[in-house]
Amino acid sequence: MITQVLPPTDENIERAAQQLTLGKLVGMPTETVYGLGANALDEAAVRSIFAAKGRPADNPLIIHVALPTALEPYCEVNARAYKLMEAFCPGPLTMLLPKKPSIPSVVTAGLPSVAVRLPSHPVAQKLLKACGVPVAAPSANTSGKPSPTTAAHVLNDMQGKLEIILDGGECQVGLESTVIDLTSTIPTVLRPGGITPEMLQSVLGEVQVSDSVMRPLRPGEKALSPGMRYRHYAPSGKLTMVKGEPSRVAAVIKRLANEKNSEGQSVRIFAFEEHLSAYQGMDVVSIGSLSNPETVAHKLFSVLRQADGDQVPILYSEILPAQGLGLAIMNRLGRAAAFTEIDADETEKEP
């Protein structure tokens, strides 16, 4: 199969919509990351998503629709969901709601809830309206690898597995949507994203963040939401996070990098724009500005993919506080590193 990357003209969007109605896969842009779409009502089409990605069958999918009214045949929409949709949708928010029988259990990994969202990207909106079916669409990457934020990233992972990728440009947000469980007594964030817990609290009042956001799943623990697995969003190289006071972080990273270099291993450092000067003469890449976390969210998956493309085996990264949007960034970075972390303040203590 030849995979074509096509501009999102009306004609090409109609072609992609036809592919979906025929049970085929389509690469589609959203404001968060690119999705690998299939007709959510077609069990065979949904199973082809898992096959193309190499995705475990116990990892549930998100279904996408264009309008709030389109949700009603597929899930029980409660008052809290309507409040959130009025405030944030279309946009980077996914809600877990009780599913209706119309949604095949393969979509939800057998769970009684279904994850639903209304993407704001204009191409996604046009495609959803053109095909007239809910679209199951996880990130369009090989399972476990960094999510794709450009059509080229999708082509790199999915070439030959689908016929059409609609090129909607670089994704605006750069991280997957926030996932909030609205089936629990207290609305619970299962995956942080561009809609922060503070923003959700402003609408719903009480909102809690699951403790699983910043830890691996325990043995036997079910993934209630996409993005909860132990090592996710991961580059091929070994990534280690380094926390602490910035000068100590730089000292530890430079020492470790020099040790690896002396052993003949190449190292890349991910640092904030404000700290680049501390790593002069080393292979250092900006992951955005510490004072503007939106830039970090936008760049994170791209720099992880670039490290893969350059076949860098050892990676060290600075971190930022897990607050606001920083919580979403640290959730992705933590899972990419399998939560491997060094405390520079402890390492660099005076004897």
C-alpha cells in the first residue's frame, strides 16, 4: 500500500471520509497530536488501529465527534459534561462517560466507560462532519513511541499501513488532550493536558488528579485512559530526568555526559532556553522556555523524535515544576523516561 500525504482540500477531506466509511484508516490532524482514525462503530476497522500501531488491546481508545449533540447515541452525557463542553469544547479535552451499547467493547478495552472528545482543529472538524460517524483515533505513532505532531512524523511510523494522511500542519498544542473521568464521584484527571486541573476546577468546583499521573501503573492495574502505561511517549535512547537547583542540575548532567562521552557513547541534553549557556560545547537542544511552558509542550515530542532520528543512545533532561501545564509536560516526560530520575541536590551535597 502506498501512503499519500495530502493537503486538506475539500476533495481530499471527502476522500478521507470515504476511507473511514469503508473501514479504512486515515491519518488526521488535531490541535493536540495527529490521530490514526477509524470508524468507531466498525469493530474490524478499530482492530486495524491496534494492529497498525502495535497497541495492546487493553489500552482504550478515544472517540472523536464534531458536535456535542453527536455524543448522545454513544454515551450517557451528564450535567458536568455539558458544563465542560460549554467552557472548553471543541478543544483539547477528553471526558470519560458511561458508554452505550452502540460502541463496540474493543474501543473501550471492555470498560463500561468511553472516552470522548470534540477536536477543535478545522481539518478534524471538516472530516468528522463529512464522514458522519464517530472516529476512534489514538495518536498516529508506533505504540509507546513519541506522539506525532506533524504529518511527516505520521508517515515515518505508518507508511504502508494506510492510504491517506491529511496534512494539517504542525499541531498547535503538541501534547495529547486532558482526560477527565466524569463517572467517578469526584471528577478525576487521569491524563493531564492543555486544559489544566485549575481550569477544570473553575468550572466544576471540586476536581482531583489521579495519583497514577506521576507514577507507573501497578501490576494488574487497568489503564482507564490512554497514556497511562509505564513507558510511553518514549524515544529509543535511554532518557534520564535530573531535578534540583539549576546550577546543580547542570553540574550533574555535564559530569554524566562527559563520563558517557569518554566511554564512546554520544549524549544529548534537553535544557530550557534560559539554561543553554550552561552547556556550551555540548550536544544540547532547547526544549522551550521555562517561563513559557506552552513552548515546552509544543516542542517536547519533536525533540524526542529528533533524538531518535539522530540515533542518540543517552539523553538527559532538565525538568520543570509539575504545576499547571507543567503537570502535563512532566507526565509525558516521566513516562518517556520510565520515571528514571536523579536528584542533583542530593548528588551534589557537600560531604
